[in-house]
Amino acid sequence: MSGAPLSVAAACELLLAEARVTESEPVPLAECLGRVCAEPVRADAPLPGFDNSAMDGYAVRSADLADGATPLRIVGESRAGVPAAVAVGAGEAARISTGAAIPAGADAVVPVEQAREQDGAVVAEAAPVEAGAFVRRAGEDLEAGAVALAAGTRVGAAELGVLAGVGVPAVVCARRPRLVVLTGGDELLAPGEPAAPGQIFDSNRFSLVAMAREAGAEASYGGGMPDTLEQTRAAIEARLDADLLVLCGGVSVGRHDHVKEALAELGVEQLFWRVALRPGAPTWGGVLRRPGARPTLVFGLPGNPVSAQVTFRLFVAPALLATSGHDPEPRRTTAILGEDTRGLPGRDVYLRCRLEPGPDGWHALPTSERQGSHILTSMLGADCLAVIPAGSGELAAGERVEVLPL
Ligand code: AMP
Ligand code: MG
């Protein structure tokens, strides 16, 4: 069942083929941040909803000013929220505020800065005035019925602005995928627990749950998996109802690594084990299929903290995005390698890098000389992984490489 290591892309493809988008549910606007639209959101009404003024000034008829400045009699006022009660007729104007409706009859605005008032009339100093000057047209931002947000859009600040702007009270979103993290190993301690010889603090339970939340999951820590087959199996079995189950540690070839065997006993189908990459080679991916129910995607990530975070980013995050109806790999790009490096035969290397702007574009600089998979601090300040493809040999600083944002 082991087989040859797969490429990262091939392993990802197997996982994505099993990902099923969660059910949709209406979500009130105030709770939409970070959620993914399950359906296109349309504007019921045009945005702006009516022709309105871009400036504080006077609403006029441009035809009155075609031949230059003429005093126009002020007949009323249109304020933001309080339209003028009267129409603007020939030879007339109305005072108007920014955002106020253009009164009937008027077709242009003369800004206060370009006008002078005297004896109940206004003179436009910058006449003639073009029809439509300083008028914001109804529907110029969104026509009525237009798609404001496409299905699959993650709602951020800009999206919330648009949704609120078109008066949408709630959005149909994919349910946040439920993701549970279990960490395995008799050496692991919770913060504050006294350390016996050989014990370490469990860092992955925090970093992985955090990464899952950042990627939009309803994520929780589901407990530990002690290093026996029975306890590992029991811990996993209790959490198989998650949409995504992330098991960290115990997935390699050590005598006390029981995760793969426990999963086999529980009927979780292996999609792959071992990927041609560093860090993170022993990564395992699989699925529990249940008739009539949603499948659970199961991940066995290596316990080394950097491997755990890198493989979460490479395999779990895309599957999580796909499960919430989002594009699984939204922002691949390239950057200029900031240091000489060398590739490895037969596996891709993912370097933790910080992006720095240069005159020729973004440069990817390794965050640490120590790129060992146990060097937790090498993740500090890392905002991308630079991909050094298998068999690259020597790569000189200045070469362009693919980068995955973290
Ligand atoms: P494993 O994948 O279980 O073989 O563990 C590989 C290395 O990662 C060992 O040095 C473990 O002590 C360490 N490790 C495993 N799980 C965690 C964890 N949750 N937090 C920090 N280090 C861990
Ligand atoms: Mg272990």
C-alpha cells in the first residue's frame, strides 16, 4: 500500500477529487466576514440607486449655461436623504449636497467652488457646463440584477462594503468546514504542564488549529493520540465525523508510529502516503467514505513542526478551501530568489521565505539559514514558500521561482 512518493501536485489532485462542498446556509451580513458565497449575490437595485450629486453645489440644466454664465434663480434644495420638493425649470437651479438626488429637470451640478450666489440667484463661473457634469449615475457601479459577488468569493472588507451597499441583509454561504486536529506522541505536553525528561511542548496543536481558522474552518483541537495502536485508533474513531481530520505525528516508519495502521483498521481509504518533497515527505492522505453521508478527508501530517505547517499549507489548506467552495489555490505567483540555493534530486524543496520589494519586483529571502524541519523559528516572518523543483541543481540568487503565499 505504500507505493512510490507522489508529486505534491498529484497528491493534491487526489485529495481535491474527494473534496465535497459543504451545505449552504443563509448568514447575516454581520457574520459573513471570512465566509465563502455559495451562490452568486445579485444587486436587487442599481448602485447608486438614483442619480446623485458628486459635489456640494447647485443642480442646474446644462442647456441654460450653454452660452456662458447666466444667473439662475434658486428654487429649492436637495439634501442627502431629503430630495428637492420641486423640479428645476428653465432658468432655475437648486442647492444640492454631495450624495443628494438630482432634482427632476436638472442634468448637471455646478460645484460651490465654481459658483457665486447673489440675490437668490446663482452664477456659474465655469460655464458652459456639460450635461452630466458632477452627476453620479444610477447603476454606474452595479446595474440592477448584476452579479455583485460571484459564487466562491470569500467575503472580506471590500465584499462586505459591496453587500451592504446594495442592501443585502444576508448571504447564502457554504457552512464553515469542521476541522479537527489531533496530535500524537507520548512526549507531548500542554502549556504549563511540568516537563519530565524527554517531553516537549505540543506546538502543532496551536499552529495547525490557527492555520485552519485563518483558512476559514471551524477548527478545534480534538486531543492527543498516545503512542499505542489501540489508543490512537480510539482517538481517531471519536473524531471521524469532522469534514477534515488532521492527525499530526506518528505517520512515519518508526516503531511507535501507529496512525496509518489505525486508519486502515477504521476503514479510512489511503489516497497516498509519502510525497516527493522536503519538508514533509511522510505525509499521508485519505478519505473515509460513508454511504449517504459526507466523506471525511483525513490527513496524516509529520510531527516536526515545520513539516506540519508546510504540509498543512500544501495539502490541508487547498482541501479546506475546496470544501468551502473556494478556489483551492488562489494565489500562486513568482518571485526572485534572494539567495543561492540548491535543489534535491527526486523531491521539491519548499523554502520558508520572507518577501521583500525590489526595483525588479518581489524577492524571496529565506527566513533562516537553518531550514531544518524542527526549527520552529524559521516560520517566524515567513510569508511564502519558495518552490525549488526536484532536480534543480544549483539555483543562483536572481532566478525567478514559484512562490506560495502562506
Ligand atoms: P513523528 O512525526 O511523530 O515521528 O514526530 C517527529 C518529530 O516531531 C519528533 O521530534 C516529535 O517529538 C515532534 N513532534 C511530534 N508531534 C509534535 C507536536 N504536536 N508538537 C511539536 N513537536 C512534535
Ligand atoms: Mg511520534
